[in-house]
Amino acid sequence: MKTFLKILLTALAVVVLANILPGISVAGYFSAIIVAVVIALLNMFIRPLLIFFTLPATIVTLGLFLFVINACIILLADKLIDGFAVSGFWAALFFSILLSIFRAALFSLIKEEKKSLK
């Protein structure tokens, strides 16, 4: 249930950011859910490999290269999903940064609700 809620919140963030940011478009709510699922799967399977192979660059840049990896994940999701379009690398980079911020804020609300229920 927790994973399903996180995917729905990520889809909500994708829809909001697609309406705010130029260069990002999503066809509809169902496409946003597909984007959230694909990003979750790419983060689960592809991101660790990218981090491993780019570890020296990540260390030298004190972790800032992870933003580039996130942008690559977004661009890969763009190629895999028909209803999701990203105009270029910089749009993907900005989108990934804002998506991370939105997700952190939304997920922290879930944690606070659980604490108040106990």
C-alpha cells in the first residue's frame, strides 16, 4: 500500500511539473502513473549501475554528478513512454531536481501522518 501511494504521489508531482515547466509534457493522468512506475523501476535497476560506473565522477564532484544520472533516468523514461516528452537534457535536469524536491516534501507528509496515527 505504501509503494502504491508513493507512485500516486509521484504521478501527481509529474502532472504538476509538466504543467509548470516548459519542455516537459505528459499526455494525461494515466501516462503520469506510467511515468512514475517506469521511473521507479529505472531507479531500482538502472540507477545503481550508472552510479557504480560513474563513481569517480560522483566522488570528484562531491555527489553533484548524481543530478546528471537523474537527468539520464528522466531522458530514458522519455524514450520508453509515448505519452511523456522531455525537450532536452537541461529540461530533464531541472525536472529531476524539482521532482526530487516535490517527492521529498510529499513523502515527508506521509511519514508525519503515520507518526500522528500512533
